[in-house]
Amino acid sequence: MSVRGGTRPEDLYDYVYSWKDYRTEAEVVRQLLVAEGISEGSSVLEAACGTGRYLEHLQQWFDVSGFDLDPTMLRAARWRVPKGAFFLGDMSTLQVEQSLDVLLCLFGGVGYLSPREQLAAGAAAFHNSLRPGGVALIEPWVEPEEFVAGRSWMQTYVSVNFKLARLVVPRRDGNRCVLDFHYQLARAGHRVEQLHAAEILWLHPLSTLIDVFENVGFEVRLTRQGFMPSKHLLICRRLS
């Protein structure tokens, strides 16, 4: 939803998540990949890459690229990682010209894949994009038993001439997490702006994710080094 001055929720993404320590998390990702036998200089593609905050740091070790469904996010990613290759793409229909060493799907991005139509298709697309022995690193979204509906959340960003608050009270609709975000934005010299944006993410049980990725041919292992509240990462290796 656009407002005066053309501000959109996607323009505010990096401000909302300014608290997130992408540098440290990218170093953890690098260490995990090296432990899996992925050498520096290997090809790394990030699904749902957003504004390229992980790739900004990973580019010092790997040949990075990314894709997303949001052109605004991709413009920011290209600015942040000028040597990276970025393209519009859907996780469930991903196709690449050359096989990859690594595919990343972090910050709960897999939660955007619906369980019936898209999740298995996305897992198969990830598998087909990797070389034999390649690794997909998946960070799950919130699990159903961990989700707490009705709790209020607020994230803020404060600078001298710019104040931002994003508020949400998540609700549950079956296995869907429904997020109606409300933004309050105050910029020096402008009237206070209000924005609204809605997102839906699927609450996949961890066991379901493991089964789906194993069924398309991955060997799946679980690590407790994740960055979401559940603190899990799936290390998925393509066997053949």
C-alpha cells in the first residue's frame, strides 16, 4: 500500500530488521558450509534473498547470487552486492542454468511455501538446482506448537530525523500464520504516515519439512545453530 511520498512497506525492510546481526549469522553459515566440505569460492544461491543482507557478508568467501519475488528487494540487493547475480524467481518453480554448490533459504523463507501446492515442488527445485554432493541450508519458520496467537509485537527504528514503529498481533488460521502489519512512520519535514501490509506464512512441523526434503532425495540433518526462535537449521545434502 503506497502513501504520500511513495513509501511502501518493502522500502522499510532494512529499518525494521536493523537489529538483526547478519554479519555474525553469515559467519555461522560460512562455518557450517566449510564443515560440510564447501570450499571458498563455491557458488551460493540464496532463495528469498530480500535485500541481500546475508549475501553482503558471504560474498567475501563465495560466488553469490540470489532471487526473490519482490523487485524492490532485488534493487536493494543489487546495490548492496554489485558483483552478485540477482533475478526474479519463485522457490517452487526455480530453475538454474548451471548446478550450484549451495542453496540457502534463511530467516524462515520456507514458510512462504504452502504445504500442498508448493512445499514439495520447492524442495524438488532446490534438489535439482544443486550438484551431487551440494548442500541446501534451510532455516524453518515457526513450528505449529511454538506459535502463540494474540501476542502483540512491536519493532522500532529511531534516528534523529526518522522514527519507525511496526506493530502486529499475529493470528492463526489453521496452519497459517496471518500477520497484519501496521506501520507508523515519522520523517522530519513530513506528516506522520501510516501503512498496512499483510503476510501469510505456513506453520510447517519440523518433521514435515524433514520428510519432504528427504522424499525428493536429500540426506537431511538437523543442527541447533539456527537464528529463529526455534534455533534449528536443516542441512540437506544432495546424494546423487
